[in-house]
Amino acid sequence: MKTTGFRQRVFFVLCLTALFLSLLGCVVSSAADDKVIKIGAIFPLTGPAAVSGQNCLAAVQTAADIINGKYEWPDFPLAAKEGLLDGYKIEIVAADHQGKPDIAKSEAERLYNQEKVFAVIGSYNSSSSKPASAVAERLKKIFLCGASSSAELTERGFNYFFRTAATDGIESKEFIDYIDYLNKSKDAGIKTLGLLYENSEFGKHAAEEGKKAAAAIGLQVVSDVPFTVGATNMNSEVQTLKSANPDAVFGAALGSDYSLMVRTMKQSGWVPKIFINYCTGYQNPSINKELGADGNFFMGGMGYSPEIAEVYMKAALPAQEIYREKTGFPLDSDSIQEAVCLHVLAQAIEKAGVLDTEKVAELLRAETFPSPLSLSGQVAFDPGGQNNKAFTVITQIVDGKYRTVFPENYADSQITYPFPAWDKR
């Protein structure tokens, strides 16, 4: 009986010890959870723009690594701190909208309501950013947008929406300024314009901005050609352009659609004198590599390239190496904008001193933030949420490299003009 009683007491003590350790583990786990700031990242991880979406996610994760880690980079705010608010670490919660606006909306609902993220970054496609950010506005939660370029997104009067990249309107004016410059200084003879764009929020607004800018210098629009996102054939669209034979074309095609567009133009044996792209697959180094020599001489607006960074954005180069380890490619003009979103958000959180949506949003509206990942070196948001420091340069791909050709004070190369015929390269 004594032995049985002793065993019972030992068993009771062991049970109490196990219970104590279990409770202690819960407390430790809870404390660890309390030191996590969850940030949603919603991009097209599958579908026609999957490569770009995956790159955007990798860029956000790169920014999180820098903020959470310790790097002796004196020109990179927060790099040396190891987290935010005395020990909080950022956790990225990824979501895939597949390039579909309805899924973007439902995934935004899930991220805010179920995952309890503090803010969401996304969504690459303007057509997906629009409904996803509307969810944030209704819930009074922060939504930061990097590469989505539809000007309409920052014309809705939203209070919790912030975009870091240049809009299609900003780029359209720059494209037209460049054409005007070529006509006046190089006697380029560019008089007509064609538009080739995806039939989406992004594409339609890019085309409208292009037409508006063209009218300002009397550039005649002779061809207006939309195509379906995720197209498997662009023969008809390219043939329509070829028949109109515009001197210049503005393109708005993402991901695999951009590759298809270039290859279809080659098959048709036609090119305009100059082809300039909006925020598109043109900017993606992996698509550039895939196209090889076929991608040469196309042009586009860019806020970042490795070549630009070597001269004007040296503080971004160490971050690029972290990103390269994840993807095998350097940062590009789209993906880096998503990293800027997280870096600016983190600075606002740190300055607020507390994880409070209203205080952080107020700082985002009011402050100018240093941004080594931005060509301007700064980010500051207008009342509608547009970064008024955002701007781009015009580049042309030559031998697989992005060469800056405009504005003149940034140019490192002269344009190859007119676009060489496919059989004369």
C-alpha cells in the first residue's frame, strides 16, 4: 500500500510538472506570437503573370529579411536594428490571386479577417489591386501597392491605400516627351501611334493615358488594339497593327503575354520605328533572358535596373544580392516596388512606436521616408495615396542589358533607332 501511495504521489507530481511545462510553453509561444507582425502579400503566383508575381513576393520577403536581420548598411534605414519596436519580427503571409479580381478580393478578406495581418502588400495586376484594396478601405486597414500602375487607383479618395510606383499617366507623359525630343532633336519623323494592350484595368487605363498624352503633341492614334489576358494567339492583333503601320507603339502586356507579343511580331516580320512598354513583362529579367536576342531594341519605362543601380542606387545593391539568392535573378523595376512598400511601412511602424493602424496610416500620409530602393531616394504620399516622388527613366534592351536613353541627364546610351528589321539584326 505504501508503495502504491508513493507511486501515486510521484505520478501526481509528474502530471503537475507536465502541466506546468505545457502552460509555460503556451506562455512562451504566446509571447513569441506577440512579437510577430503579420503582413499579407497577395500576388499572381500562378497564371499568365506568375513569374512576375513570384518575383514580387520574393522582393517582399527580401525586405522582411533585411528588417528582421542585422546588416551594417549605413544608408539603409532599419537594416541594423534586428526587427521593429524592440524585438518584433515581420512574418509574410502569402496569397495567390491567380490574376483574377474575384479571388484577389476573397484573399484580401481572408488575410485581414482570418490571418489577422496588420497590412497587405500587392497585387501586381491593377485589376486585382482594385478590389483587394477596396476590402482594406472598408475594414479601415492599410493596403500598400507597388507595381500596379493604373492611375485610377489613386483617384478614388481612399484613406488607407498607398502606392509607391509611377502611374501610367506619369509614364505616358514621359513617353511623349521622349518622342517629342526625338522628333525635334533627331528628326525622327514619328507622327502616328498604335496601342497594343491587355483588356484589363491596367491595359485600358494605360491606353487612355497614352491617347491623352499623344493628343498634347498632335501624335495621331491610328490603331487601338486590345487583347485578352492569357492569350494563346496574337496573330490577329499584331496583323491589325501591321496593317495600320504606326511609327510608334505603346505596349501594355504582362508576363507570358509580353513574350507572346514579341514572338508574334517576329513571325509577322513587322516592327514599328519605336516600341515603348508600360509596366510590363519588358521589365522582367527572366522574361528578357527567355526572349534572348528577340527582346533587343524594345523599350520601356523603369524605376530600377541593375545598370541604373550601379550608378544611381548603390545602396540597393546589397539588397539585390539577397533577392538574387531567392530567385537567381537581379531585382527588376516591378518587384523592387513591392520591397519599397514593406520598407516604408516598417519605417512608419517604427516611428509610430506602436502597432496601431491609425497612427501608422497617419504617418504614411504625412511623412517623407528615405528609400534606398527608389530611384528618387524618397517616398512621400499625396492625399490620394500616390507617391509624389515616383519617376522612371526610359530604357532600351541592347544585348540583353537595359540601357538608359532618356532623360538626357540619366542616359548612358544612345537609342538604336529606328527599330532594326527582324532580318537585319
